[in-house]
Amino acid sequence: MSVVAQVVKKFINDPDNVVPEALAGVAAAHPGLVRVDLENQLVLRADAPVQRKVGLVSGGGSGHEPLHGGFVGAGMLDAACAGAVFTSPVPDQMGAATRAVDGGAGVLHLVKNYTGDVLNFRMAAELAEDEGIDVQSVVLDDDVAVQDSLYTAGRRGVGATVLAEKIAGACAESGGSLVEVADAARKVNDRARSFGVALSSCATPASGSPIFDLGPDEIEVGVGIHGEPGRRREKHASAHDITEMMLDPILEDLKPASGSSVLAFVNGLGGTPLIELYLLFNEVNRQLGDRGITIGRSLVGNYITSLEMAGASITLLVLDDELTALWDAPVKTAALRWGA
């Protein structure tokens, strides 16, 4: 019996040009908000560098949009570096971004804990410091699904990245020093945990076929945003049971006190309809309520995707007055906008 390989259809011209063509689209769609450096594959805040403000730089492989380029703008990032699909940007990109946003108050690098990102951002920071730019780095490692993975030493950086970019961005926008902005990002990382589940694989533009196989009744519990394996495979289950599979390890690691207020972030991985994400959020709300935990702030939608992967992740951030105020502060980006 012959086996027919599954082909995933995509809107592309040349697989080698997907990232620069998409970045050109970002520039065309959001004039006045961002500008795009196509040579270095950077999305930059239109008014960067903002003088006497700490500059925020993040980045990573493409394919996770709107992360990171969708979060460039007032109250969030000053620059995002776009690598090839699921591939870290190179130090030259990160260095160019750092120089482009340096307004004299220093630059913070927000780095997801993936080996390529960590090494390349470290090299870029060293080069920038040689040029007299004060740089600090915060590595985000909130994923409790696995301790080590194909791409990391230690936990992966996932949902807390969005929260750290917003909260550190608000701190910088309000005039915080480089130390204060970095401390705000570290506080988010210390108080946030995430866990994801995949219902299907995704396909990179270059391959056109799924990067891993799941049976028709299987789910990957603890999947990474590049399709990395999780803790185990399970039979497909109800939304209630899947939510419990995600919440239990988060709460076991985070240990929020009864009566805590959290920011609950239900994130789609690219192929999950919003109706299902809100259904999951309803489950999160009910199950946290049963444990005496209140949702003080929320975010629901596709914010850290894995191309067209069907699945979702949950991130909980234990709030205090400082984090709540910084979360509520105005933000104006392509993907996140309020109060501005």
C-alpha cells in the first residue's frame, strides 16, 4: 500500500523570501507606527531611538507572529529581530537593533530561553557594550512542561514573553531606569508559569509538510512553540480535562496562595478558533475559582503562534499592585493596544 505524504498549502511566493516579504507587509500595513529595516530584518518603533528612554529589544525565529514584531510600539518594544522561520536571529541583527534604539538610557534585551537566542543575544550585548552602550539582558524561562528540550538548557521561554514585553515596556515608557526596567521583566518571569498542548502539527514554508505526526485521537501534552515534544502523548479529551492537564503543573510549580489575583493568558498556537480559546478561558476561570484564585486581568487570543498549529497554552502571572498598574498602562502596537 502506498503512503501519500500530506501537503500543507500556504500563501507564499518563494519559501526563501517569506520573512522579508512578510516584513515588507508589516511596514506597508502600519506606517507611522513602525518602520522596517529589511537589510537587517528588524521591526523598529517609528520614532526610535526615543531619547532618555530605555530601549527594549527582543526577537527570535519567525513563525510565531505577532511575537515579536507585532509588539513594537509605544509602551512595549522598541525593536524586534526576525530570524528565519523557527531559527534564531544572528548577532549582527541584534547589534543593529540595539544601536537603533539606544537613546542614551541603556538597552534591555528580552530573550526567550532557547540556546540560539541566548548565545546570539549575549554576543550582541558584548559587542554593544564595547561600543559604549549599557546593556542588560533578561532570559525568560516560564514553561513548566519540560526541564530541558531539543532547543534549550533549562525551561523554555513562552507565554511570559508577551507579559514581560508589555510590563517592562510600560516601565520604560514611564521613565524607569535600565535597572528598574530589567527588574520589572525579571519579576514577571519569577511570577509567571506556562504550559501548552497541541492538537495538530504545523508545517514550515520550506517543507510544506507537518513537522511531527499525531494520531487522529492524540494530543501532545507540553508541546513547545517549534513543535518540540512535550511530557507525553494522551488521548484527546474534553476541554475541561485538557485545561486541568495544563493548570495542574502550572499551579504545582507556581504555588500561588489562596486568594491570589492572577493575570490569566490563554494563547492560541495559530490554528485554534477564538471560540475555543474563550471556551478554554471559561474552564480556566472555573477551575481557578475552585482553588480560591481570582483572575484580575486577562488576555485571550493568538499572540505566540506556531504557524498553523492547532493548540493552546495557558500562562498565569501572580499579580501585585505594581504589575497590575504596568499591565494597565497605555500601549500602542500592531497586536496589542489600549489606553493610547
